[in-house]
Amino acid sequence: MKFYVIGITDNPQPFFPPEVLEIIKGGKVFSGGKRHHKIVALMLPTNAVWIDITVPLDNVFAQYTADEIIVFASGDPLFFGFANTIKRRKPEAEIVVYSTFNSLQMLAHRLVMPYHDMRIVSLTGRPWQEFDRALIERTEKVGILTDREHTPATIAQRMMEYGYTYYDMYVGEHLGNPELERVTTVSLEKAVQREFAMPNCVILDGKAVEHMRPFGIPDSEFALLDGREKMITKMPIRLLTLQALELPRRHVLWDIGFCTGSVSIEARLQFPHLHVCSFEIRPECKAIIAENARRFGTPGIDVHIGDFLATDVNELPCPDAVFIGGHGGRLREIMAKVLTVLADDGCIVMNSVKAPKVLTDSHQLWDEACRELGLQQELPMRIIIDEHHPIEILKAHK
């Protein structure tokens, strides 16, 4: 099977080189989006068969039975494009690509903006994860592929909510169409109130150098549960806990018993590649972690309120790092549930406070749970900060 994948823009009178025109002239089976069909319909041979590319894609590929198929795709088909989908679905197929400029290149051309240093994020049918990461990392120039859910307005709203207000926004609509094309420079405040025509794309340009990420957030800057300073993992302990979790090489962190969200937020801020899932039984903590996430510019934390042992975790990404910040005396049960989903090379970390008058020694509970569950412990790290009680950082793995 052979695919010719031809990139086009929104121009209703597309230009193709002679080689591509010959391929189209000799073709029998064609495919593309409805918008692409409208653009090229008059160029197709008589009796040409057209296959619309619509979801679900399983139905589309079930119709790809001809020996040779000509596919029209937007811009560069290898730039988050349909040629990549063909490579995944039909790895044995021969693929020939004829590309044109993608939409972000065209927008940069219209703006006469160098784009070799631009970070590309696709939100087309994708979650916010990579966009959030680009913001947290203070990326200076970001090119964004949008869709009907992730619009310039919703992008601007998310940026404003989490304090990333130092960017200029450029929006390109119907790029390549001489009648409908429009390029707009707009503030985030005005972008929230505007509706832009589809298809569109966005470039953000900011001065990230002036907005460095803190390394270790002062405890006093967090919103607290009932104003209680003891209900937060102290900053030096927090950073050592992140070190024990080995987060630079991890992918998914679960923070069980997040309270103020200090560990989740510090982890997200320092390691924005992580998918962070945070669990807490107290409903009032939902507003607290949301407030702290806004304060420190950490969108994308996946918050779950309720008893962890009653929470359905089957649809959540499996963790390779777990921090237990609170267990309510049910440590063994929590650890046993974690082990049903923990990655083979994953680890569990907990902080134990060595305080007098504490009826239940959490270190003893930890030792018993590790022994019963067959976990291997590492040597604990004992830390004393100022006049506070000693804290032991406990770590175990399969």
C-alpha cells in the first residue's frame, strides 16, 4: 500500500508543483477532511473516490483498501499531522510526503518573527499538560495549535488564572486564505472576550527571563488549613522529600493526603513534566490547593477529594512515585492499594514526626506495613529544623 500525503493551506485556489499535479491527475482514491475536499474538489479526476477523515479513525482506515491513496492534510503532514497517524496505523505502508508551510510558520512569516526558538505545543485533541509545562518552565516563545475547546480565549483565561500575564498573544485565522485570513495582536484580557474564527493558531511572546521560578517556596506564602502552620510540610523537608522521590526521572506522582498541596505544588513547579494526582479526604482542602496553585502558577494538578481507600483509581495514570502525607491510621491499607498500581521501579515516601505524646508511632506503622507487604526499605533520613520535632524521611520500593 502506498500513500501520497499532500499538505495544503486554506487557500481556495491551491498551487501544486507539476509532480503533485500528475499524482492527483492519475489518482483514483482520495482522502482528507471535509474542508480539504471543498478546496480540491474541482481538481480531482472524474469518478474519483473520496474518503472523509472523521472520528473514529478506525472507520476511516477500514476504508483504506486501495493499493494507492492520495491524502490531503493541513500544512506539513509530519507536523502533528496525518502522515504521523498513517505511520502508526500502517507501519508497513510506503509514504510519500509533499508538505507546505504549517500554520505556525505562516503566522510567524506574517509577523516577520524569527521562530527557530519557538516551542511548539499542540492542543488539538490533546489535554493541557504540555501547554501547562511550557508556562511553568517560563518558556519565552510558544506556538500553539488550537481546537474548538482550546481556543485563544480559553488559553488566555488559563494564563490569567495562574498569573502568566506577561505574554503578548498573536492569533492567525484562516491562514493561507486571501479572503478570510486575519492576523491579530491582542492582550490576554481582550482575548478572553473575543471569539476567533476556526481554524486558528496562536503564538505567545513573553519576557520569561524576568520571571524566574522559585526553588523552595517559603511556608508563609501558602494558604493554610485553618491557619495552622503545623499542617504543612516545611520547605526544607519538602525539598528533601522531592529528592527522595527521585522526581527528575519519574512520570506520575501521587500525593496522598495533600492538605494545603505544598508537596504537589512544589513538585509541579520544579518538575513540570510530571503528571501530579493529589488526594485528600477533607473537602475544605479543595479550595486551599486551588488557591495555592493559582498563587504559584502551577496549573494541571489532578485533584481528588474523598477517602483514598474508596476512590476508584483504575482510570488514573499509574504512579511511579507516591508520597503519603496523611494516612489516618490506615497506612497499611493505603500502601496495599498503592501497590496494586505502582510501577515496578516505583517508590513510596513518607515523613514521620518523632514527637512526644504521640499515641501511634508512624515509623512503627511504616515498618510493619513494609514487612507485611514485602517492601524493601532504604535507610531513613533524620532531619531537625529549628525548634521543631525531628522528622524522618522514609522510603520503600518493591
